[in-house]
Amino acid sequence: MSIITVSGLPPRWDMKLLVRKLIHPIRGIFEVLTIQCTKSTRTGYVRLSEMLDPQTVVNKINNFSFGKIKLHARIPDDEPTLPSVVKPLGMPNNLRRAYGIANEGTSGEVLHAAHTEIMEELQSKYAGLFKLSKTTGHKLLQAIAEDLLNEMRWIMIKAKDVNTSYKLTKQYRKLHPHHCDFSLILSKFNNIERAAGKPPSGLNQDDLVMPTDRPYVLSNMPLDKVQVICTKYAKSISLKLQNHISDLKTTTNEEPMEEELAVQKVRQELKKIIPYIPMMVQIVVKDNILQKKSMYYRVRIYGEPFLPNKDMMLKFLKKYHAVKMYRSDRAFNLMHCKVPLTTLPKFADADGTNICGAIMYIRLSDVEYYKVPDTMVSEMLSFKPVMPEQPPLSTSQTHPHDDYDSEWSESW
């Protein structure tokens, strides 16, 4: 990563404001390290990602109009020694998305992000894949991860313009369409069986795709029905308790013993809480029988083989009262949203909906995913593609659904 200096900062410009001012001319990942003052000027120190050319950035800043303010950027001759006590300040995610800036700062980060997204897509679409892999000690998902890593490295070496995770996942799917995923899973699973001396078995694709995590279901019973039953029996329990306490005697004709006096006093106190018994029973039922449920659930929506445009998706999601919707900037066919528990069952039933030729796979975000070993993560992050001597793999070929991507440039 390179460091540049930006001098001529006005007195009121702090690190946060400098980040906002530099977003437009830089249009890439950077962070402000510190601002130092001298008698003549104030200078900001900016660290650029390795995906940015320092001289190009310097030229853009020097030629950019900041109103009446004129900034001067340059590349220092020697790497400056800066205080470590100041925490670097980068771009907020909402601003980064609004300007359409990718989150990856190195080729290794691009590879790691794209690899993670495709692995999570496989485990999301094929909801039973994680459980199946667990029966093999996760040899299955590890084998898939290694195969995927080799393919993506090859693409980054051979292809051009795959400098973001979004572009890399898109190029991967052009070369390896979604309909090939099940064959990959079956092939790797059968290889593991053969290595263990077992005959290869068949897998049912429909069973593997069937979602298994349904928070709106309790013991195979819809949650709304469970709530009705619990409310009904909570009322019956409350009435039984109230009648029993009301019938308790608190006085006797004879002179009571000390022990009997204590019993009478307890019964008198119990009668005081009779009006509150229904509320107390309801609380106990909700805390111990009904699962504690969130008001909103985070949901992933995968479009296969592409994600329809914004207007189509908004029309689809509006029926289920989805909120906080945004398209992923790491996977080209993924969007995120939150859906209220009240409409989640119907939304889950919409899994497999066809919108303009794209199949929607609707999955909960809060599920367990297989995590590749740290050694593989380090291998990906340290990756630097070596440009081949032969012409690069073209990424400009016409894709049947490329027109949908251009309609998502604005921020969600």
C-alpha cells in the first residue's frame, strides 16, 4: 500500500471530513492516517489500497475542484514516520456503497471475498450440504473449497477486469453456471466414498435443496398455531389457579395454633395476587414454551442465473413487508433484506419463484456455514496474480442478462 500527502487543508477539516471530500476524486479504497499541522499548512496523510495507482490518484486530486479550496497532493520521497496512537479512518460502508466502490483493497482480498461468497451460496441453496459434509468430517466442503480456489485463481490470472469480488463471482458463473453445482457436489462426495472403500451412492438434488431452518415452526407445528394453543391453555391454567386460591380458607372458628396462623397469612397474601395470575402464567408460557423470536429476520435472496432489476425485486418484496434491502457488492446475484416474522412463512413459501426467467432462492442469513482452515485463508490473502504471456481471458463477452446489472448502480 502507498501513502500520499494532501496539503492545503482548511482549519475546519478533520479526518472524517477529509475522507468524505476525497471519496469522489479517488473512487477507491483508502484511509486517512492522520492530519499534521505546520506554521504554513495542514497536511493529511492518506494510505491507498494496492488496487490504486498513486500517481493517478495524485493527478485526480490536484485536478479536482473543491470549490474555493485548492489541495495539493504528492507522493513523498520517503515513507513518513507517523504516530501510531491515531486510529486510521476509512470510508463508512453506506458511503462506499453509494459511490459504487468495492470493499476489497488487494487481489488477495478479492479472491477471499469471492471464494467466501460462492461457498456460502452453495451452502445456502443446498441447505442440506452442511449436514451432508458433516458426515464426512467436512471432507466434502473442504474438497469443494479447494476446487473452487483453483478455479478462481485461474480466472484471476487469465482474465482481465476482475478486480472486485462482484466481477470475479460473475465471471466464475459465466464459466461455471449454477446448473453445474450439483454435479460438482455429487462428484466430490462419490470420490470421498470411493476413498473410504464404499460404493458411490446417489444424492437427491431436491432433498438437498429443501430448506431445513424454519424459525416460524416449533416441533413441526406452525408458530402461529402454537401461539393460539398456548394462549388457550394459559387461560385455562390461570382460571384453575384463581378458583383454587379463591376457595382457600383464611379463618377458623377455633383459636388457631401458631402454625395455622402462618398458613392463613400465606393464603391471605395469595388472594392478593389473584388479579395478576393470568399475566404471570402468560409470561411463564412465553418464556418456557414459546421460543423467543426476533421481530425481523435477515434473509438472503439468490437469483439464478441472475438477479432481476430493482423495480422487479421491489415489487416482489413489497408483498412481504421487507425492509433494509440492498444488493450485495460482493456477489453479483445476491441481495439482502429483513422480513418480519409475521410474513416470514409466506416469504419462505415463495422460494423458487420465477421472476423474468430468474429463480429466487430465499434463505435465512443466520445459519451455520463451513469455514475453511486459516491456512487456506492466508493462502488466498497473499495471492498475487502473475500476468500470462498469452492474451487474457475475455470478460467483455455478451452475457444474456448483463442488462440487469446496469440498473443497480444507485445505492439501496
